[in-house]
Amino acid sequence: MKHTEQRKKLRAIMAGSKCVSPASVYDALSARVAEAVGYEVGLLAGSVVASTTIAAPDIMVHTATEYADQIRRIMRVSKLSLFVDADNGYGNALNAMRTVEEFEHAGVSGLAVEDTTGPIAYGQPDTSLKLVSIEEGVGKLRAALAARSDPSLVVCARTPAFKLEGMESLLARAKAYAATGVDGIHITGGIKTLEQLKAVHDVFKKPIIMGSTHGGFSAAQLAGVGVRILLQGHQEVAGVVKTLREIYTHLYNGGSTEDLKPRIAPPAEMDQLLNVAGYERCLKEYMR
Amino acid sequence: MKHTEQRKKLRAIMAGSKCVSPASVYDALSARVAEAVGYEVGLLAGSVVASTTIAAPDIMVHTATEYADQIRRIMRVSKLSLFVDADNGYGNALNAMRTVEEFEHAGVSGLAVEDTTGPIAYGQPDTSLKLVSIEEGVGKLRAALAARSDPSLVVCARTPAFKLEGMESLLARAKAYAATGVDGIHITGGIKTLEQLKAVHDVFKKPIIMGSTHGGFSAAQLAGVGVRILLQGHQEVAGVVKTLREIYTHLYNGGSTEDLKPRIAPPAEMDQLLNVAGYERCLKEYMR
Amino acid sequence: MKHTEQRKKLRAIMAGSKCVSPASVYDALSARVAEAVGYEVGLLAGSVVASTTIAAPDIMVHTATEYADQIRRIMRVSKLSLFVDADNGYGNALNAMRTVEEFEHAGVSGLAVEDTTGPIAYGQPDTSLKLVSIEEGVGKLRAALAARSDPSLVVCARTPAFKLEGMESLLARAKAYAATGVDGIHITGGIKTLEQLKAVHDVFKKPIIMGSTHGGFSAAQLAGVGVRILLQGHQEVAGVVKTLREIYTHLYNGGSTEDLKPRIAPPAEMDQLLNVAGYERCLKEYMR
Amino acid sequence: MKHTEQRKKLRAIMAGSKCVSPASVYDALSARVAEAVGYEVGLLAGSVVASTTIAAPDIMVHTATEYADQIRRIMRVSKLSLFVDADNGYGNALNAMRTVEEFEHAGVSGLAVEDTTGPIAYGQPDTSLKLVSIEEGVGKLRAALAARSDPSLVVCARTPAFKLEGMESLLARAKAYAATGVDGIHITGGIKTLEQLKAVHDVFKKPIIMGSTHGGFSAAQLAGVGVRILLQGHQEVAGVVKTLREIYTHLYNGGSTEDLKPRIAPPAEMDQLLNVAGYERCLKEYMR
């Protein structure tokens, strides 16, 4: 029930007229902080799952089920609508179906499946992504949609086609993917102008999801050409690392815990995030 | 093999003459940061498992197996020796045995089992801990020791007896627990003087583990009275929360990602933590 | 969505006039076999979780979260409505709330929380269960109900009060538990006559769940006094053990695999259980 | 420690002169039954993980980490040395490394990595396996060996080269794989004569693992040409399904539980498998 409502909230945002940026979260506590700040949408990126749960780079050495486990840990406690990228579905169309089923069961609100090969192929000279054929991409999206059991779950296409092959390829894919019935398209990399986005939107006719690295457009400008979700990278994780390094370094070198007071959240904030008052109410209500 | 070595390193510290403070860690990435700073010992507290993985306070609503899961995620990738508190073993002596088996299987280096009741009893007017009898405490420690399959695993007693009942109780328990063959004793709460610690050490005759809130003694002073591990609380988690709140707030209010640059770890540091060079070497060695 | 429908089916059975027996299942495959036979309701008992996933007896050495994990593995693939016992909620009322949340998130259709202490207390001379006070039992049930987020989830009381204290105690508890709003009461042990059941039903006024060991009454007779679900023990698991022992013994002693043919399910049955045709259709539809 | 000993026992068998068949197991309880019968080696096949934990056929829709989870559940309680197939390592050489790390951490004794593509490729007209190049196979095996942290872990090659390309291809691969330092080679499919096996052994010069479907040779004959482990399929799982179907059908049609007595393991056998006496001893020793 709750997850259906979270999915419907995400759908409402995508059906709306604004461009919204989600908070990049990585565990139950970070999701709670994002909620407390006011966010309604969170993002759990595959790269962030890899970095925080297995300390690995974003090269598909994590599995779909451990991604699902982290989604579950977050969604058990969070009111955020959670959007995730499901990479290329972690294999073929059957794997994409399993990934959708697992992510949905874990409580995710929306996901995107990319039209790329992966993991890195033997003999490939670099770690760059390669596009699969439009037909394969379409098949995978149709499979992903068929695997959805809650119709409110948001299922999107994702493609780096512009960056890898240019506008013509992106438009061809946007058109073919739109026909599958997906709820949106996530364009990764390369877009430089609002005209380019408008061209995609004219063909795709559904909400666009964009990465943060693309141009310096305002949310209003992006909203005007069909962008409903603007990702902003994962500064949070890198910010956490800097804080950890500084606090660890301070203590490692004999610094006092007292000196750290200005750097840490006060007990009252921690209590609020951990719902101490709620547990206290339950103790009173059910145990005393 | 690797875990046995990590356990032996922890044993060496406890058999040494210095007092060492571990880094409070909570996931694979934070453990990597602590390693990079120079730490050899990490601490994963039950309270931190509760706050980061289920966003709950430290009232035993997390389970022993989800604690084990988090230990496992850290120990798969970390070189740290990891010490954890196992609360009261999460039930009776049989549960304490299961907890030791699970934590050991997950790769933990050392753990402490406390002589307290828990979770909070029906009708209890507050959330404070209560001591079990010495006999029950001894039984649980003997059970925990029997459940250990790698003899290098460090198994300690933990007790808030001083705070709850005073020095006489603590000494009686220290003596009884020492006789079980545990590797150390973790004293929580209340200790104010080095003489008090010395009195415990004279009776216990094995390494002492102390919380950070007790007095303002130097590591050298504590080492002189038998303390080998000094915990320092979990400023890291509260520091992470403050950072997350500030970054989320900045972005939520329309702040640019560019402005965050001084607040986040640079890409090179992230790459080092995620072992990008190591993966790159493997790609070259095995796939090209 | 799917889980809500499974819960509604269970509710419909409890609101009906028949007495139904669920299939005792233990993993994804056994659940599929039960479905194929025609069952609409499955039972995953705590004792069965203990025996099949950690090879331990039913003495609460398994945790609520590993119970939830097994529920999840079953409910990802099964159309059965799944009923489980949640023992005493695995701790106090807060733990019962967590257990309900976890089990619901894992997809369970219904559960019962028992009014007993556990795990076995220090000094207890045997392994028998002890009743908690009515007040504590009521508090835990109210907590369990409050923790439910999908209102279609079936939440029941469970009590061995008759066996431990007699009819008066059972009736007092039935009355108090009914007032909490639970959906049914699971009576374990001791009941010998239909009159006894009728007496409970007259007070409780909601569906009764019974264990199989109680008398030799027909389903129709039980239905007549308010019993809607009749458990029948876990012969399946013991049957599986006998089969495994015989097949392992045969092969261990050099017997041929050919000789086992009459003892095993034919490939066509295995294919049907594993939905080979469905995967084949997906391959054709999305990948060729 | 314990897992290292289990690995050394498997190594001793492979270094010996006999051909041994493992018990095909699938969960903690089945492993206990196999032990009770006398088995020292168990096998957890990928196909069996798929069928019992996600009720799916053997087409790589399960993930490496959920395979590892099932290994872990078995190895927490079993004395068996456990051999598993790791399919093609679940991706590229980096994924194979992760798989080895996870399986080792879960407690596995030995594993084989196959030189095939997978999962099924887009446009592939059937579900048959395809060979990767020798170079890719060699790279993956070298990666798998490098990922091993306990040197006693048995790491083998696996190949269907004979079936797909004939003897010349198999010999070329056997030679190349032997040079990587793997501990054995698992040949799947097609072998018809002892001479063929001898030819492989003359080139490979290390233990051979064979599937059960290949010819009607005695264990002694196979041992004579270098086979040390002979798999025998998974009759146990199909036997369990038949038993479940019959018991479920009996009960579903109103049959009595009493009638099932001859078909189920007696309580004393269940108690022995669940180590009831051991838990009873612990209760006496630590809690009374």
C-alpha cells in the first residue's frame, strides 16, 4: 500500500509541470536525513550501491539482488519515493525481468533500464559502455514492463545514445522506446542545448530524466522542454567521505572528541531521525 | 585465513602495552576511509547498526542476523580488525552461541557479550539496562566461548555493573568472568578514576576495554592500568548526518553542485578508496 | 498489489463458512508443488524455518529477519496466501512491531503473535512455554496491529492458555484479545471437545485457527464451531527427510541413478513447477 | 578454520586414487541428512539453487550473491565439504573474481568456472551454451585463482568443449587451463569412452570431475583415468518433489496425517538431524 502511494507520488511529479531533483541517498539513515530536509524523492544509484556496500567502482561487479537488498533496507523505513537505475537490467531481457521483480518487491518507486552491453566485454580496450541494437533495447523494455506487477511502478528507458552516436540515434531510440509504453526516458551524457532536449521530447512525448552534468539550465528551463527529474550527481557520498576522513584523521592523531562537537549533528537531531519519540510513544502505549 | 590474521592482530594489540582507539565504522566505504587514514582496528557498534541500517535507536529492535549481515558487508572488503558489541547475545545463552557463530562466520575479529537483560521488559518504567545474575552472565560467556570455532576470535565480557551496582559488584563479576576464559572485559559507564580501573585489572588480570565518556585520561595513563582499547563514541555517524543535512539542504534550496566542491572528497580520493587502480590492473591482466 | 490480493483471499477464507487446511511449505519449490496440487493457502511455521534453514530445533535460535528472508523467497514466486506464526513476536511489543513490518514487507498474508515468554529463561528446568500476563499479551497484539501498514494483512492472536492454565484462562484471554481488533485466534494444544471450541468462539466471536493434534473432528464439525483454519503439522518436512535419506543411502551405497526413476518427479513435472514454458515464451517474445 | 579443513578434505579426495560422488544438497537440512548417511562431500549446483530458492530453470536468472547466500546457509551448519559450480563466474573475469570471493566467504570448499557465454544472448535461437575463446577462458581462470584468499580453496575449470567442438578443442583447452594452475577440470557432456577421458588426463595431468550422464563406467574405471569426482545429477530434488506432491495430494484430498506415518522420518531421526541432544546439553551446561 505504502509503496504504491510512493510510486503514485513519483508518477504525479512526472505528470506535473516542474523539474524536480531527488536526493542521492545510500542507506536508511541518509534517506531519513533527506526526508527531514524536505525531499520527497530519493535516488539510489547503482554506482552508489557499489561504492557504499562493496567499496567498488561502477563496473557491474555488484549484483541485482544486493542492489535490491539495499533498496529494501531504505524502503522499510523511508517515506521518500525512490528512483533507481537498474543499469542494463543485469543481463538479458529475462534478467531485466527478474531485476524489475526484485526491485519492485523491495519497494522501489521507479527504475530505468539502459540499452547498453555490460559488464565490460573480454578484449574491450576500455571501460566505456556500448549500445545494444534498438531491437534488443525495445525487447528489454517490453520485458521490464511485463515484469511489473504494481502498475504504479514507474519504468523508464535509459540511453547514452546521444553521447555515443548522436542525435539521430537518440531520436530513433526515443521513438521506439516510447512505443513500448515506458513512463519516461533517462538521457545520459552529451546534451548541450535546450533545443536538443526539445527535439527528444517532441518525439518521445513523455517525461525526460536528465543527469546533472548537462549544461547550466535552470529547473524551469528544463521543465519547459519536458524534463521532470534532474539528477545532480552524488556529492553527498563524496561529502560523507571527506567528513569521515577529517573526523577519523582528527581522532587518529589524538584529537579530542570534544573538539568535534561543532562538526556533528546534535543529539536532538539524531533522536528525531531515529524516531526516538515514536518508539517512546509505543513503549508507553503498548508496554507500560 | 584473512579473518584469522585480522583476529590475531587484534589479539596482539590486546596483548601489547598500548591503549588503542578504533574507528567507528558503519559500512564498507567508511571502513575503507578509516583504513586509508591509518586505522588498524574498526568498531561496529550495535547502536550504529540500528541507526544506519534500520534508522532506529539502540533498543534491540535490530536482529543478530542483520547485525551479522552488516559485519559481512564490511569484512568482505576491509583489512581492519573489527570489534563489535553483541549486546547481551540477543537472548539467552543459546542465542549468544548463535550470535557468536554468525558474527564469526561474517568475519568479525572480536566481540563482547553483556550481562544484561534485554530487550526492554513489559512494565519497565524506563529504557535502562538491568543486570542478570552473575551465574547467568557466566553461563552466557561460557556458551559464547564454546561457540567460537576459530580460537583466534576475541571474545570479551561486557558489563555496566559499576554504574548500576558499584565497585563491589563489578569486581565480583570481573573475577567470575575472568574465570570463564574470556579475552577481555568491556566496562561501560561510571568509572571516574584510574584507581578504579586498576582495581578491576588487579582482579581481572586481562585487557580492559573502555568507553570514551569515562574521565579525561590519556591513552598512556589508561594503558598503565590495563586498558588496551578505548572506544570514543560515534561522532563519525553524527558528523556524517550533519554533512548530509547541509549538502541536502544546499541542493534542496537550489544551490549549485559546483559550490559543493570544497566540501567533497576529490575524484582521486574516491578512486583510491574504491580500488579503481586494482580493478584496472585486473582488467589488463585478465581481460585484454 | 499481488500480496494484497493474497491477503484478501486469506481474509475471504476466514470470513467464510469452511474450515481449510494449508500446505506446510518451506521454500520456493515446495510452495510451487503445493500450488500445483491445488492449495490456495500455505503455512510457513517457525519450527520449519528453524529446521530447514539453520537445521535447529524450534527453540527461537533463528531470528525474525531470517524468518522474513524465507517468507520473501517464497512470496516472490508463489501465488499461495501464506500464513506464518511469528512466535511471541521475537521479544517485546517493539520487536513484535518490527516483526510485523518485516513479515509484511516480505509479502506474508497472515501471522499470529503468541502470548508467551521466550526464548527459554535462565534457570528454567525445561523448554516449555510460559504465558505472559493478559495485559502484556494485549499490549503486544495492539502493537502488532498498529505496525500493520496494509489493512488486508491478517493479524491473529495465538495462545497455549488452555493447555497451560485451562478453559477459564483461555476464555479471559480470548475476550481480551478479541477487543484489540485481531482477526482471529490460534489455539495451540489441549482442546479435546467441540464444546470447548464453541465456548471460545462464543466469547471470541471471530475465526479460530487450530492445530492438527486436537481430536479427530472433521473439517465440517470444526467449521461449525468457528474454526476456519486447521493446521496439520509438518509431515511434508519429515517426508522429505525420509526420501532424502533413502535416495542418499541408495546412491551412497553404489546404487544406480537409473533405479531411482520411479521415485522421482518426471522432467515434465519439474519443468512445469519451474515455469519453463513461461520463460520460453519470454525468450520468444522479448529476445528473438 | 573449519572451512579450511573442509577444503583440505576435498583436496585430499582429489589428490587420492578413488572416484567419489557427492550428495546433491540444497539447504541446511538436506546437508544434514547427507552427513547422517555418511557423505563427506556435498554438491550445490547452480540449477538446484535456481529451482529451490527462486523456482526458476537453470538459465542464469539467479545471481551470484543469492547463490552465495544459499552456500552460507548450508556451510554454517554442515560438516560436508561443499563443491559448487559457479557457471561462467556470472559475467566477465571481474565478476568471476567477485563470485570466488563471495563463495569463499560463504564457506564453499571448491568451485568450477566454465568457459561459456551467458546468460542467453539476444537473438540466440535456442538456450544452448556457447564457448568463449581459450584466451578468455584462461583469463577468467587466472582471475578466479587470483581472487582466492584461502589457498586451500579448490578452484577448477569447467568446459563443454567436447560436446560443442570435439576432442581437439577439449584437449587444447585442458592444456591451456592446466597451465593456469587450476586444481581440476570438470568436463560436461559428450564423453563416451574411457580412452577419451584418459586422453584428457594425459594432457591435463590433474583431477577430472565428471557428470553422471556419461557412460556406464564404474567408479574404479573412472578413477583409473583420473576422475576423482563423479556427479550423479539431482535425483534428490526430483525425489523431494515427488514426495511433496504425494503428501500434499493426500492431505489436500482429506487424507489423514496418521496414514502418512510410514512415509515420514520418525521424531528421533528429526531430533538427531536438528541436534536436539546438543542443544539440550548446552541448556544444561550454560543455563541451569
